[in-house]
Amino acid sequence: MFSGGTYEEVARWLGNFLASHAKRENPRAEVILDRREEREGRSYSVRFRLGSRLGSVCELDYREVAENREKLAWCRALAETARARVRELAGPPGAVVGRSE
């Protein structure tokens, strides 16, 4: 263990943080956080789900999350990433993100 917290503590924080920001974009958004045994102490895999749509995998390094979770700028960037991924899922099928039609 180091100053950033144990793997499980950081996982709990990460799941809550991502869910909070995803739900600000869409209340039905869900976060799927993979922290299976083979990842323990190394990384997390995150996906967002909105209804039947499932987003792509986002890999997050455990130490990076643990060391940066108290840094406002890092958290702000992570929150925006979560919200952007949910917005992408909420768009119409086949829509290109960032392009108006």
C-alpha cells in the first residue's frame, strides 16, 4: 500500500466518481468497472453502458488513479472523459461524435 490507497479503496472511489459524472450526463448511464483478480494492483478496465449500448473499454492504471485522485485538474479531465463517453452512447446509431448533421 502507498499514500494513494489500496487497490480496493481506489476501485471503490473510481467507480463512484465515474458513476456520478456519467449520471450527470444521463441518469440511466451505468459504469462497468472490471477489477478481476488478474488486474489486482495493476489496472482497471472501465466501460459505460446506456440502455443496450455498450461503450469501448478504457484502461486506467491503478497507481495513476491512486496518485492523482486528489488532484483537481486530473479529476476534471477524467470527469469530462466519462461524460463524453456517455454523450457518445446517447447519440443516434451511427452518429459521428462532434459532427452536426
